[in-house]
Amino acid sequence: MKGVPHEKADLHPTDLVTSRCGNSIQKGTPQRDIQAAIAEAQKTDKRIILDIGGDWCQYCHEMDQFFQDHPDVFQLREKNFITVLIFYSSDNKNEKALSHYSKVLGIPHFFGLEKDGSLLHSQLVIDLRTNENYNADKMKDFLSKWAPAVVSKRHED
């Protein structure tokens, strides 16, 4: 996940577990990560999720665990989106990278982007929880709603 696009759709969530405080997140360049995701999304016809959070965020760690515990939801995300982790804290709000999007309403936060990088949706991720836990149905609904439209294959004659 380290802010780099994934090419393999058959990955398991544990293959991509990384700390949100890793160097590529705190000291990396989110602008370059976003640009790399846009390039990858245009090649693969996927959309982009900017996953805004931090190592200090309990809900972020719970969401990481949620994707490990729900490989079907993880695969739905990986099939349709390039995920970019963006570190956010009181000391580092990555304002330059996030200035193109609406206000971050809370952490964790998702920005759903079109493959050209334009904002489609801003999602306060806590709204995808029920009774103190992330809800698989709500997460699937979010991912399905904002997934790219399925393009039917042309008939080759």
C-alpha cells in the first residue's frame, strides 16, 4: 500500500500490510504518489482512493485490520481502485497534496478520484462503521458505488 499502485489483482490483504508511519508515507511525496496513481489508473481504467490517515489513528489501524479480515472487500477495492495512503497529522496535514480536494472532515477519510485525478466523492470513513466496527456491507456499497463503470467488450468480427 505504501502509496504505490498495485498491479496484481490476486493479492491477499496481508501481502500489503504496511505501517501508516512508514517513511514512504511520512517523508514521501504525496503529490508524486498521486501522480503515479493517476498514470496507473489511466492505464488500468481504475479509479483512485486517497486514504487519509496516520499511525496515531486508532480507526486507521482498525480499518487496516478490517481489510485483512475481509479479503472479499479488499479484493473489491484492489480490482477497482488504486489506493494511495496520505499521512495526515496536526503537524503534517499534507496541505499541498490535498489542496485540490474538499476539506478533510475527519480521520480516516477517503477521497474517491476519477482516473484523471478529479474529485468524485469525499467520504468520512467513520460513516462506514456500525456499532464501533467497520461494516462490510457499507464498505462494499461505498466501493461498488464509486467503482468505474463496467465497459462491455466490443464484439470482434
